[in-house]
Amino acid sequence: MTLFINIGELAGIAPEGLLRKQGAEMADAGILRNAWLAEMDGRIVDYGSMASCPGAENVVDVAGGMILPAFCDSHTHLVYAGSRDAEFLDKLSGLSYEQIAARGGGILNSSDLLNSTSEDELLRQSMPRVLELMAKGTGSMEIKSGYGLNPEGEMKMLRVIRRIKESVRAQVRSTFLGAHAVGRGYGHADYVQAVIDMMPEAAGLADYVDVFCDEGFFTPEDTARILEAGAAHGLRGKIHANELAVSGGVQVGVKYGALSVDHLERTTDAEIEVLKGSGTMPVMLPGTSFFLGIPYGRAKDYIRAGLGIALASDYNPGSSPSGDMRFVMALGCIRMGLTPAEAFNAVTINGAYAMGLSGITGSITRGKRADLILTDPGWTQTKLPYLHHSPFIRSVYLAGELLP
Ligand code: NIG
Ligand code: FE
């Protein structure tokens, strides 16, 4: 057992059985000041106020710092080959994401790079990104395929994600995003069928299925077919929707019981309406809005409508080359108007929900994994997004074990 004492702010306390926070619940970050927390066998066993602190042999004095749940990043594309920094220069010279893609950059550029990279080399290139996120406090992450765009390349990516899953202490969820763009050499309809044909093999490797349902990529009809094929193999959806246009992706996602619908930079009120009462988590990706200069999601309108939202990094080489979840929180507050508490819930319990992990991580709850960030003294929940680039992490524990 490890006993953490003198915790200035223990943040993220949630009752057992609560899987997500919605509407006004998002304003409550579950804070107990001057607290202790006990961990045993990788799990949170108990916590309380220092006035009633138990004794233990193995004590960590947090000395007035915070303890919060490790971040839950429910949307990344961090397995990729090579670099797209040349496209960064194109972007700075004034080209849009769509124009860069039309010139042979974008997702197809990553696909070419990936298809000429071996599985071992892809793992070697991707692992430092995973370790960087863990060092920055991410304890659970979802990783998508979608740069293979043919059966061989997609399965290679999914195997690399599986190898990451098996080798790190962070929890990893894997999503089959065969429908990220039409693969080279295919017509549109043939490629949709090819994705459906990949489903049985993908389902042996992935936890979820995703479709880039957006203008110039895949239609709601394509998405419905792919979600049906996924469901037939036990895969729930996590949809890319409304990044480039109001696409219908939210509606089709909700109809098929998707776990999340992500991006939502271009939402109308109809998307908010259809999400009400559903089990689908809206996920917004402010790092993408920041990098591409596109609108930010209307997070406050969702919350006012009684919905929960999650924030994720979208870490990828083309539209969000950062997996820093505190930067995501800061953008959530500064650009989307979230309170620090709302941004905090969006990157912890609601992020965990959006990858099906909120029963086991994402909050300070008895019985959950001890996935914890310990901060230096003096940090508070408000300061996390406010002093957004000052170092704050003293240590990270995943399943109760101190990260090296
Ligand atoms: O989520 N929107 C589609 N996919 C990624 C971008 C991928 C890329 O450009 O490589 C995204 O923004
Ligand atoms: Fe994405």
C-alpha cells in the first residue's frame, strides 16, 4: 500500500458507478482540500481529509501539491511514419488543409510513407510519442489506424497499436479507421467495400471502428454501411464528423449507437438535439481548431443543453501535431469559454467514457486504477490551464506504479 498525504487539492473525486458528467455536473470537479489517498495493488482503495489520516509504512508526502486523475485522451492518430513538416511550410504560405491534401499532401502523404515503412520501424518511430504523452500525464489513450488505406497497411498499423498496448503501462484503445480517405488505386465505392471486407480481420485487433464522415471523404451512407459491418463484428463506432462541413456524421453516429462523435467544429443546433438522451459522447479537438485556424466546437452550447463533452488531442501529423492534454485544457478554457472544472472533466472522466474506460479510470473513485498525476506544491485546478506552459508534474503513477 502507498499512502499519499498532505494533498493540497485532490481533484476528480466521483462516486462509484458514475460513467460521465453531463450538463451542470460538468461544473463540479470533485475537489477535496488537504487530503490523503491510499493505493493498493494498483487501485485507489480510499481517500479522505487529513484530519482523519490513517498510518502506513510507505508514505509519499505530496507537500501541498495536487493529485488528479491521469489524462484520458480519447482521439489520437499517433502511429504514423515520417514527418509532414514540409506541409507545415505549405500551410504557412497560405494553403488550407484541403488544398494541401489536393496537392498530394495530407492523409495520402502519410499513407505513402506508412506503406513504405516496416512494422518494426513504425513501432520504433511511434513509441517515443506514446512515452512523451505518458510523461505529460496521459494515462489512457486511443490510437487510430487510417494511414494504411489498404488491407496490408491497415493491419500493420493495428498490429503496431496492439504492440504498444502490450508494452506500456498506459491503457491503450485501438480504433480501425480504414475509412480515413480513399486508398490509392481504389475508386470510392470499391474502397468502401474494401474497408467492409477488412472488418473481420480488423475486429481481431481493434476495439472500435471509425469513419471520416465529412465533405470530400465519406458520406453518411458509407458511414452507415461501415458501422453496420463493424457492429456485425462487435465494434462500436467513434466517428469523425463535422470538421470540414456539417456532414450528417453526428446523426448517423447516434443512430448506430456510436460511443463518440468527434471534431464537431461545424455544428448546428440539430446535432445538439440529436445527441440529447443518447449514449454518444461529443468529443471536441481544440488543438485542431488552433492548428488549422478553423472554428472551435460550441462546447458551452452543448453543456447548456445538458450534454457532456470530452476534449481530446487528435494528435496527428497533419492537423494537430501535439498530444499535450494540458494545452488542450487551456484551449478549452481560453478559446471555448469552458471553466477550468469543465475542461478538467472533459479531459478525465468524459475522455475515459469516450473510449469505454470510465468504469476503470478517469476519476478518483474507490476501486478504480490508481492512474494519478502528482503536481508540485501550489498548483490548483484553476492554475492548470491558466499557467498553461509552466511545468507542473512532479510524478505520474499508472496503475499505482511510478513512471520512470
Ligand atoms: O482528425 N480529420 C481527419 N483526420 C485527422 C487528420 C489526419 C491527417 O491530416 O493526417 C484529423 O484531423
Ligand atoms: Fe482525428
